[in-house]
Amino acid sequence: MLESHLSYLAVAYGFTALAIAIECVVLLRTRRQSIEQVRRERDLDLDDHHESIVDPRNEAATP
Amino acid sequence: MTELGAIAWALRRDLTLAMRRRGDILNVLGFFVLACSMFPLAIGPQREWLQRIGPGVIWVAALLSVMLALPRLFEHDHADGTLDAMVASGRPLWALVAGKLIAAWLVTALPLLALTPALALAFNLPTSTLPVLVGSLLLGTPVLIGIGAITGALALGLKSGPVLMTLLCLPLYVPVLVFGAGAVEAQAAGLSPLAHLALLGAGMLAVLLLAPLVAALALRISVE
Amino acid sequence: MNPFRFAAPPVFYPLAGRLLPWFTAAAVLLAVAGLYVGFGIAPTDFQQGEVYRIIFIHVPSAWMAMFIYLVMAGYAVLTLVWRSKLSAMMCRALAPTGAIMAVIALLTGAIWGKPTWGAWWVWDARLTSTLILLFLYLGYMALVAAIDDTTRADRAGALLLLVGVVNVPIIYFSVRWWNTLHQGASVSLTASPKMASTMLTGMLLMSLAAWMYAIAAALHRVRSIILQRERHTRWVRQLFA
């Protein structure tokens, strides 16, 4: 009887640990994706900037 | 335009529009009756069981019927640009919304109330509970419409609008359901339903005062 | 020293980054302390044996689910009244953690209920209210995800949170009333006639740990949100040369 109760404990704590682990993994992944997005869009805009460097309108548009 | 004028204008307009789409009222009533009928079909027609679950079933079915009719409240006006005009006009938006809510209640809840005694009979509910059932729905349906207006305004124009609106609505509906169905159960058990009805009444007053304002704010957020 | 300076993303982003390790460390230390007290010091319960030790997760997560929602509502006020962008970002940052806390509370509640009361789910007032709270979280997250326009999403979510937070005590009150009417004798998962003070200490430590964890998770998440939202600005682009 007592053994099966301990298994309940194990499942409860195990599930909690799993939930926290998943949240941490997702947090790290999201950060990585955000950084990649920043880099990607920055590089794209830099390319645009170089190609159209003569056009004064684009000069004003880039941040 | 004065506030009362705005309320009357919106009320008259929505009623006129509803009269042109009379099928919608039948849809609501049809859903109400069908939803109630699902339960005896699912669990069997024993009179004691039906009597026991009747108040709850009728309340849930009424709640769902009202909720399903609510996306129509703003979506039509949003689709044809009337809503933008209303928001941009100088008229008090809360008053226009109040008029629409009154119209929605007349068109959606009132027919349900009219049909409720028949359904109560179908569930063999004791006649002493009938006034409490109708009374609790009378007090509760405005609250349902008010809350639905706020969530409908927040989810305005979204692709998943109606479904999203129900997800937003239903948790907020729980107290209304608990007090509404609870009032009838209390009456059926020989206790006084007054506490439940008083709480429902308080909720109704709060909604009457606040829902038009909050829904108007939600509309501005969605449209501006 | 103008406190509103910290509400600007370029200032808050590095600040959050500096605070993050401290809150993470605090969460870990408090959790270790809490588990030590909870398993090493707190005695075996006379009625429930060892399985009661689930409360060292169940109660803190339930409290945090509630508390995080209140904090989100506070940020919602700032979003609507002061149009603070960072406040809206904090709402979005807190929501997933709050929802996960609610899920943990519900699951540990069910796991506790089975050996203790014989059923996985007994519709007691607190668990049912927590279930509704989870739906309030999910509704908020669904709403902001469904709206493309960031400003509209921020403000709509904020209004939804305020409507929700006003309703939470009403919901809790109504569910408790419903529960006592229908169940009579209490099948309450918190009905422990007396709790040893060591049990309370354990619960308190774990609650603090959960709080520190929630702050750390929100700080981390908001940094990613800031990066996404401000990715066109110079200060962000210069961060990752």
C-alpha cells in the first residue's frame, strides 16, 4: 500500500520537474530564435542598404 | 445626439435588422430545444433523473444558445463598416452599445424565456420551480449578453473570432450558471432561492451599468 | 534617479539580464531548502503517510498561479492607463509561466486526490477554480496570439485580464458555494486539521522558490520579447555583432 503511495509522489514530482525542464528548454529556444531573427533581418537590411546606397530615400528609411 | 437618443436609435436599428433576419431567432430557439433534447436522448427518459438534471440542463442550453447568438452582435456591423462609423461618430459609443445589447436581449433571450415553461414541462419539473427558473433566466441572461458583448468586441474581426469568443466567455459565465441553476435547485429542494436570485440581481445591475462602457472600450481597442 | 527610465526597453533589457542569475540562484537555493525541510525534517503524516508531501508542490503552484494572474492584471492597468509597452510585454512574459503553474497545481491535485480520497477529480472548490483560472490564462494567450496588430493585442489582452481579475473572486466564491451546497461534508484537499510547523515551513520555502522561479522565467522571456519587438532598432542590432 505504502509503495504505491510513493509512486504517486514520484509521478507528481517527476511531472513537475519535467514541466519546468520543458519551460526552460522553450525559453532558451525562443531566445535563440529571437537572436537569429535579429541577425537575419539586420543582414538583410544591410544588403539592401549597400545596393541602394545611392538612393537618398533609402538612407532616410534605415534606422 | 443625447444618450437616450443614441440608445433608442441603436435599439430601433438592431430590431429592424433582426426582423429582416427572422431565421436567426428560429435558429436560437431550435438550438435551445435540441440541446435540451440531447440529454434525455443520451441518458434515458426516467422521470426522476430528468427532474433532477432539468434545471441544470435548461440553464446550460439557454447559456449556450445566448452565447452562440452573440458574435452576430458586432460582426455584421464590423463587416459592412457601420461599426467604424459608430466609433468615429460623435455619439456616445456606450449608449449605442447599450441599445444593441437591449435589442440582443429582446431578440435572443426573450424567445428563450417564452419557450422555457414548455421545456420545464418536458423535464417534469415541479410547477413551483417554474417561476424561479424563469426568474433566474430573466436576471441571468442580461449578464450573459453583457459579458458576451465584451468578449465579442475584443475578438472582433479575427479569423478564429467566434470560437475564441466562446473560450473567453465561458469561464466568466461560470458564476452566472452556478447562481442561476442553483436558485432553481434550491427551490426544488425546498430551500429559499432568494440568496441566489439576489446575487444574480446584483450581477445584472453591475452588468447593466458597466457592460456598455467596457464593451465600448473594447470596441475602441479593436477598431481604432 | 527617474524610475521610469527602467521602463524603456533599452534600459530594461540589460537590467533584466543582470538580475536573471540572482533570481535563478535564489529559486534553486530555496527549492533545495524547501525540499530538505519537506522530505528530511517534516514528519510522516498520521493519516496520509508520505503521499501528503505532494503539498510541497501543489500548494505553491496553486498560489503562484493565482498570484501571477494578479501581477499580470497589475501590468494590464499600466498598459491601459499609461500605455506602457514594457508592461504589455511583461503580461505576455508572465502568462505561460502562470498557466504552467496552474497545470502543475491541477495535476498534483489530482495525483494527491487519488490515494487520499479515492478519486482523481472530486470537483472541490479550489481545484475547480484553478481549472477555470487555467482557462482564463489560455484565453488571454489565445487572444493576444490571434491579433496581428501588436498595440491592439496588448490592449485587448490587458482589458481581458482586468475583466478576468474582477471575476476571479466571484468565480471562486460561486464555486465554493456550489461545492458546499452539493457536497455537504468537505472533500477539501486542504483539510488538514493541524499542520506541523515544519510542514508549513516547507510549504513556505517552496512557495518562495516558485516565486523566484516565476520572476526568473518572466525576466528571461521578456528579454526575448523585447528582442522580437525591437529588432529593427539600432540598439538591438548592435547587441549581436
